[in-house]
Amino acid sequence: EVQLVESGGGLVQPGGSLRLSCAASGFTFTSYWMSWVRQAPGKGLEWVANIKQDGSEKYYVDSVKGRFTISRDNAKNSLYLQMNSLRAEDTAVYYCARDTLSSTWYGSHYFDYWGQGTLVTVSS
Amino acid sequence: EIVLTQSPGTLSLSPGERATLSCRASQSVSSSYLAWYQQKPGQAPRLLIYGASSRATGIPDRFSGSGSGTDFTLTISRLEPEDFAVYYCQQYGSSRPLTFGGGTKVEIK
């Protein structure tokens, strides 16, 4: 059974940092791109970032470029999101999601499995 | 960036009725790379449709997707009580970033 379990959310002050983790199990982690998707309270879904199987390619939505860093540890079947210079508008539930099997960006980047999410609140 | 516009914002229907949800893209979505998700309160989204018309594993056949280019539709042929939820479309064509529509809420009339 595929499982994605996020952790690391919490309350942080504006300008602060937080590192989210996602523990993956039940599938061959090294075969898949992985993504982070967020959802602000009462709002829709927003893709944040994704990372290729070997970590050699990473892509971000413009609003987080230069502030967030996605990474993965294939030995630990884990995905991470380092979030720096946090703003109030980054407040959201952050979901880890399984992305494509493709070996390039030009693949099917839809999300067939999602974690339960972890809430990040940026407030003073 | 491809902007996805979903309509209507809210759809009020009764169980057993047919639901038709629209997703319009600001530019053509390559290779019909469009997906649909269902989200219930307090839950993560669930993949329903990918490639505009292919049902994901375990999705009932009352859910169907159609369309190409800039116009896509999700149809629920006969609403079951568990289908009342929010539905999102997502494009995953060659352009970045990956984007979602704003959602359509299907509520009980």
C-alpha cells in the first residue's frame, strides 16, 4: 500500500524557516518524481515544487523561488521542503504527492497518491 | 502560465442527477494532459481522471472526462451521496508551472 506521511508543520513567525518531511513507503521511491502541493485555508490547490528521481532537476512556482528548496534522500525514501523567509501568504496545508514515472519534465505530472498534509501557519 | 477557469463555482444538484463540470484553459493544453481530482472536507485530493478521459484505478464508471485543447468536461452520470465534494482540474502539459483550476463545489440541493 502506498503511503505518504508528512511532518514538520507548525506555527512560525514571518521571516522564519521550517523544514517539511515526507516519508514514502509501499512503492519504489526512486522511480518517481515527487511534488509538494499546498492549499491555503478555504482556498484551492497550488503546486509548489517537484524533483526528479535522482534530484538532478527541480522546479518551483515563481512565488517560492529563491525561498523554498525541495530535496530528497532516496536512501531514506524521504522528500523534504526547506522553507525560508516565510510570509503570511505561505500559510497552508502542504501535501506531499507522488508525481510521474517519466525520465524528463515532458511527462505526465499528475498526482496519483497524496499524503494527509501538514499545516504551516505563518503568523506573529 | 496556463490559467484554468472552472465553472460553475457551485453546482446544486440532487442525488441521482447528472453533473457537468467545466474547465477552460487560457491556452491549449498539450497532449490533453489534464487531470481531475475530488476533495472532501478535511481530506487530501483524490485523482479521478488523467489524460483528459482515463479513469484512475478504482474510480467508478459514473465519472467520465472529455475534451481537448482548451475545453474540458468532467461528467458524473448519476450523483451518489458520496460524490458531493469539491472538484479540481489540473494541467500538466509541457509548460511550467503545473496549475490547478479554482474548483467547483458540488452540493446537495
